[in-house]
Amino acid sequence: MTAVSANAAEVPRTRPEPVYETPLGIAMEGYPSAYPVRFLRLVNQGETVNMAYLDIPPAPQSPQSPHSPQAVSGRTVLLLHGKNFDGGAWEPTARALAAAGHRVVVPDQIGFGRSSKPALEYSFELLARNTVALLDQLEVARADVIGHSMGGMLGVRFALEHPDRTGRLVLANPVGLEDYRELVPALSTERLFADELANNGVEGIRAFYRAYVVQWRRAYERNVELRYRVTLGGEYPRWALASARTYQMAYHQPVLADLPRLRLPVLLVIGQKDRAAIGKSYATPENRAKLGDFPVLGRRAAAAIPGARLVELADVGHLPQLEARERFEREVLAFLRD
């Protein structure tokens, strides 16, 4: 949870919070999925791993649907999750895209969600190569890419490393629009691992996710449930080590300087109340106040990316695809049609 943090906000309690007592395996074994979960076997750094993914076919609805074209689009959309999320968190967006006639591919990157949790030297290049291997397996030559939070960093790297496989790029409140190394001290993996092991209280986890949004809704509780129930399981240390190692990836491999190199249509969707940043809790109070200023960061990014389109969402935090779901879907679908 230390990877991307925001400012906590006071939220009124209107009813008792859910209580979780059943452990969950670190690959979310047995947790329900809205769509069939499949796996791709890969070898990363000499270790055999399984990459979970959803492959959702287009499902155009009636002409009265606001998202429904008259035919299947023939396009594939790739959804990339953030550091403290999994592919299943994209379900509303995936459903809207499929209803609009798009094929939707939603991987859990290695180290996250239902995928293997190996002790690798994680890099965005590695995750991008894994994602290309998945597209190869599915015989997808080219995909439009939507990345949220740390998935936005991966989306930038994917587009630069594999331009022939990338159509359009949507960045939804991506972290990495600033170089965190300038304001956040470098930490050892051992320290990060210990901190992850200690982050095992449900109230602290819930407060962490509440800080991402302007107004908490019970629908967001899924993230709290998954994160907390994993801490109750016997393999939690493996999960915590993978989390610490992926923190190092996000901290040490910034994409800020890469933004001007993008040469494809880019849509930035920025919730204006977001203050999330990699390692923010480790910064000094003075530096913490400077981190995660998304209104400024979004405009700078839009100016740096040639031809980028910027959509600013007032009173929205780190989860525009959920907090402003209808507006987000309209903007994305219009961008994919252009």
C-alpha cells in the first residue's frame, strides 16, 4: 500500500463497515469474477509464472443504449490496472467498452491480482513484454491502451517500446507525471517489505482507499476486501515482497521524461482532487505538500505530449473511471471513435 498514497479525508459513517474473517489466497483463489479468468504461462527471469487475464468479446446492446453502435467495432482495447488494484477493478469500464462493440483484454500483470507473485526484478519493460506475449497468444495485432494510475506508466512504456502494437492511449490519473526521486527518499526493499507486512489492519487499509476518492461509496469496498483478506492468509509475505519490489519499479523507473516522445493519439483524463503520489508517506511534510498536484501535473503532461487531449474532471479524485463513470466512458468512447 505504500506505493501510491493520497491525503486522507474525513468521511461520515452512515452504517457499519463490512467485517472480513475469511483469508484470501494471494492469487485471489476462489474470488468471483464477472468474466472467465484465463492464464498464460510465461518464463520471466528463469522462473515459470502464470499471467491471469480476461478476454471479453464485444457485446453490442440495443440501439437505445448510449454506448451501442450498430456493429462490432473490430478494435481491441487493453486495460492496464494500477499498483493497488487488479484487472477486476476495471469491470464497469470493460462492460461499457464491450457494449460499444469492442473486444476487451484485461490482464493482471505478474505480481498483481490473480497472477503469480514471483520475487523478480520488476520493470515496466518486462511487464510490457509480457503484455505483448498475451496479445500474441490472443492473435491481437494492435490494441488501444487504457492505463490507470501505475497502469498509466506501463501504458506509456508499452506505447514507446511497442508502437506498432499500440493504437490510441488513454491515461486515467496516471502516476509518474513527476519524478518522485526528487522529493521522496530512496528506500531498501527490506524496509518496504517490512512496511507492507505491517500494513495489515482493516481500518488503515480502508482509510488508504478512502483517500483516493472525494466521496466514498460502498462499491469501492471491493479493493479493501481484497487487500485485507490477503493479509489473513499464510502466503501474505510473498504478496508483500512482490508489492515492495513493484514499488521499486515505479519509484526508480519514471516515465516523465518519455512523454514528449509519444507519437500517437493520447487522451489524459485527470480528476482534479487527486493528490496521489509514489512514496508520498515517506516524504518530509514540506515535500509531501508538493507531491501529487494533479491539476498542475495534468496540464504539464498535456503540454509535453504532442497533440494530447486533456479532460479535467472537477470534484473527482484518483478513480475517474468509477467516481465519474458516465463522463469517463463518454470521453473514452468518443476518443476511440475519432
